[in-house]
Amino acid sequence: MNRKWTKNEIEYLENEWGSQSVPAIAKALDRTEIAVTNKAWKLGLGRFTMSGDYITLYELFAALGYKAYTGTFKYFTNNGLPYRVQKVHNSKRVRVININSFWKWAEENKEIIDFSNTKENFLGKEPKWVAEKRKLDFINPNKKSIRKWTKEDDEKLIFMCNSGKYSCHEIAETLNRSRQAISSRASKLNVCIKKTKSCKRISKETKEEIERLIKQGADTVTISKMLNVSQKTILRQKKKMYNISQSVNNRNINI
């Protein structure tokens, strides 16, 4: 005979659904896993991994707009994504992540994440810095994929190079590609780009703006487009920032 669910048992199930595994909940309530999942379904608690503070990595990547799971998983986990493997029921295991832990990790790894395909509050209430990062990611929409050069692209590039009127930056702006991509393609097509002075010094204000954008997680292509400076200049500034922070950390350790 089926045992009726008490008010306390229902409250426990609602509170723990999505936080503890189904086997753990079943053991705590002295019920079968099937009984627990059936009751959760009747209560409208939804899928196990969409409840509480956890979601699966697959669902996270889908929400971020990444289509390829395997490559994204390796890329993110190699950079320390704090996930864990959780048993759901019937020995099924899934990779899940705590949403708060994700946001903490994301803030420390802004540069490797693209928010341009996400809507506001796509994982519930989001940190304030995400809105600014989303705007930055819209500036460089092609950073997640490598676009093939079309015949029309090549014709535009050849025309702009042969005219002698356009700098590498101007061509990159027109074709919506990085300066490095333009230089590489021009070399393959055996055409020359108008030379500009590369030794131009940048102002203190520009350096400070580069550092601000780097801290916000903007990539080099985005910063280059926004400030009209070369990617090499940005990388030099980034390296300088890194070396300074390293020396500061070393001094703190010695103290």
C-alpha cells in the first residue's frame, strides 16, 4: 500500500529538489527513487537539473549560445570552470554547475566568454558587469568563428589595397575583420596595403582606456576597433599590465 506524503515530506522535497541527488532525497525520506521523481513531477518541480541553484553544463553552454558542446567543454574546463558530476537517478550522471559559482568564475575569466548571443538575465538575475561585457562582445561578433574569405571579400580587399587610399585599419573596419586577418590575406593575394606610421605613440589616456577595457574582458580586436590602435599595441600594454601585477604579487609574497 502506498504511503501518503506528509506536509513535511513535501516541503523537504521542494526545498532539496535540484540541490541534492534523487538517491539522497529518497534515502532521507525512506522512499524509492521512482516515488520521489513521480511526486516531483506531480508537484510541477520540473526537471531535476533545472531546479535549485544548479544547471547542467549542456544547458549552460546552450544558454550562452555555444553550439558545439565538446569543444566548449574542453575550452572552459581547461580554464578552471568549477563544475561537478552529480548522480541523478538510475545511475545516470550529469555534469552540473552552481549558478553563483559560474558567475564568480565568469568575472575572473571575462575575456574567454562571449555574451553577445545572450539575453539580459538569461540565467536569472545577472551581475551588473555582464551588461557592459555584452555591449563589448557585440562590437566583435565574429570572434567565435573563423569566416571563410569569399570571392567578393577578396575583390574588395584587392580594390582597396590597389587604390592606395586605405590603411589596414580602414580595410579591417570595412570588411569587419581583424588587422591581422587583412594583412595575412593581402600577402596571400600578393597585394600591398598602404603603409602607416607604426611607431606612433599613444597617449596616457589611451593607455588607461586600454587597461580599463582589458579589465572588462574586451578582446584585442574589440579594443582595436573602439580605440583605433593596433592589436600589437594592445598586446604590449596587456603584457605590461601582467608584468606589473606579477611584480606586485611577488613583493607581497616576500613581505
